[in-house]
Amino acid sequence: MQKIVVQGGLPLRGEVRISGAKNAVLPILCAGLLADAELVVRNVPNLHDVKTTLRLLAELGCGITLDDSFTIRIDPTRVRNHDHVAPYELVKTMRASVLVLGPLLAKFGAAEVSLPGGCAIGSRPVDQHIKGMQALGADVVVEHGFIKARAKRLKGARVVFDMVSVGATENVLMAAILAEGRTVLENAAKEPEIVDLAECLVAMGARIEGAGSDRIVVEGVERLGGGEHAVVADRIEAGTFLVAAAMTGGAITATHARPDTMGVVLDKLREAGAALECGEDRIQLEMRGRPRAVNITTAPHPAFPTDMQAQFMAMDCIADGVGVINETIFENRFMHVQELLRLGADIRVEGHTAIVRGVESLSGAPVMATDLRASASLVLAGLVASGETTIDRIYHLDRGYENIEAKLSGLGARIRRID
Ligand code: EPZ
């Protein structure tokens, strides 16, 4: 089992290149199943979850080729016309595998996808995904741990989601592309990753209006050609590095970024006392002295992203003042609290609220990663803790961050991976 060892106390300085967004590239790769020709995806991040998705697509019969610049070519023309099964072994390691459901159903009229099951941060149901497929005319049964869906041809419909769901919006959007007639998605998620997926689908010949708003209208088409798309920058990776720089009192520039997708996160960093300069694809941050504590309430985009909650909690741990953090999206996304307490933080959890009282300094210790963003918050805390912090189970980290220790080392951090 690999670990990461961080030596705290050094301000981060320099430039870091932001990779393509994990939460955009995963649905975009699945969208390749909808096409009759090759889809070329550029700016793909080198992540474990990307490799898992490619394995799943290959198992379904897609031809996959990787260029050295991590450009991926998906050839869906050899996908078999039968047994479209996303097996439990793959789905249990990555919930986003459920995103092959919509494309398989729309293109081949049948799909069997293992129920993803829960994960550390919550039960993660897929009832809205199923509701959307049924609204489009699919017969869906859930048995023996599988979602089994069938449909001669999907028919456009009006789908009103009971709650805002990124994955359900993406899955049903992809299913609607090849449905007959018009589909209207109401109460749709508005995340930038959905806009990016829609841009890729339109490049392939789809007809979509309103992506990025809570009402998306799709005019079904007969077929989808191939296409080419460069994945949007990862706003969560960028936010993670900016918080790291703010915590360490450093000055960094994030390049190949998309500040226009990060409004509320950048505002919160300013509120904490960071000086920010944004260009079209770059973000400069400088923090003098100790951050001020900030209050956070997570909610669907454009409100504060739940995927940045753990990172800002780490900053509040050493900030001046008390920060109150409300997690409204997932029922168990405070797994990092216990580990931050081991580093000397002062945090009290009451239900979905964490009250963080900033301390002068944290002290390094062995800690354990529990989920992707919790792992990131432990690395950030290690960057400021006195002495050495060792983070175990860092396979969580590798799911969503490309070479995080290389990028942090490039900014002057003393961080290394050990077996
Ligand atoms: C996506 O997960 C992201 N993952 C998550 O990022 C992110 O935290 C989440 O959106 C919220 O922004 C990917 O894009 C691959 P949801 P998703 O459906 O789609 C409930 C990371 O760290 N819900 O928007 O699974 C659900 O339980 C990951 O990069 C239902 O009840 O999230 C949750 O409470 C973690 N029924 C809420 O909605 C459903 O059918 C939002 O979930 C679907 C969701």
C-alpha cells in the first residue's frame, strides 16, 4: 500500500498546470458509446478513474487508443449488439460507471449496469437515473444488484428531477440524444462539467439547448457521428492547489485553468484574505500572513461545490477565527474530520455542520485517507503541520488527482510517495 509523506512549513511558490476535469472526462468517454464513428478526446487527465472507464468501454467492445499526450480515441463501431453489461467488479470501484446506462440504452436498446452501491461519503442512490430512463419509455427492473433496462426506441419526454443530480442529468441527457422527438430536462444540474459534456455531444451532431441552466432541451437525432473535444479544466484540482497556496502563505499561478467556472470558490479565497488575479486561462494567488476563517455551505452549482468542502475545512483549521461548514449534498462527507483532529485541529461536528476553530499550528502525524477529497484535505493539512505527516491509503487520491506529489513538489513542497 503506497503512502505519501509531507514535510510541513514551506510556502508554495511557482506555476502549476491544471489538468482536464475528472468529472467531465468520465461522462464524455461514456458518450463515445453513442457515436457511429471515432470520438477523439483531448486534455484527458491521467487518473485511475479514467483507466477504469477505459477498461469498461473496452469490455463493452470499444476500440481504445491512447496518444502519448493523453489524447484518447474511442472507436465504438465494434461494440457488440448484445450483452451490454457493466459488471459489479468495475462499477463497485467507480460509481461513474453507471453513466454507460444512458448511452447503451439509447444506442443498443438494452443495458445491464450493476447498482453502484454506496461509498464512503454516502449511500449514493441512482433512483433519479432510473426515473429518467423510464420517462423516456424504457422498461427498467432492478434485480440481483443490477439495473436491467430495455427499450425498442426511446421517446422524448419531459423529465423533472426530484433533486438536482449531476450524474442523473448527464445519464438522461445522453439517453435523450438518440430518443425520438423532444426531451425537456427540468431541475437539471448546472455544473460546468455538464456544459462540457453538452459541447462534446453537440460537436458529435447532437441538438441541445440550455446546458448549464436548470432546463435542458434536446431534439433527438437518428445517429451521432464521431467528433473531437478537449476536456474543460478541472475546477476542483485548481481550487485544491489555490487553497494549498493560501494555507502555506505562498504565491502560485495555476495555468490552463478556467476561472470562469470557479466564481464562488475564488470569492471564498478572497474572503479568506487571498489576493487573486485572473486571466482567461490562468489564476494567480498570493496570500500574505494567516488566512481568515470562512463559512461554507455546499450546494449545487453555482453555489459552493461539495468537492471543495474538505479542502476549505483544512484551511479553516489553521485560520484566524471560527469557520462554520454545512455539508448539504452528501450525508457522510466529514470523514476527514477525525483525521484532521489527529493533526491537532479543533473541530466539533453537529449533524451536517462542522464548527472549526482555527489553531496557530497543526502537528504532523500518521493519518488515513478515506475518500478522494478527504485525502486532498489531509495533504493540504500536512503542508502546514509541523514535522512530518504520513497519509495512508492514497489510492483514493490517485482516483482524482494527476501526479499530485509531482505538482506540489514543483511548487516547492517537500512531499514524496513511499511504498
Ligand atoms: C457527481 O457525483 C461528482 N462525480 C461528485 O464528485 C460530486 O461530489 C457530485 O456530482 C456533486 O457535485 C462525478 O461527476 C463523477 P449527484 P454524483 O447525483 O453525480 C443524491 C468527486 O469527489 N442522489 O449530483 O453521484 C445523492 O445521493 C466526486 O469528484 C439521489 O438521491 O452526485 C447526493 O446526495 C464525489 N438519487 C445528491 O443527490 C440519484 O439518483 C447529489 O448527487 C442521484 C443522486
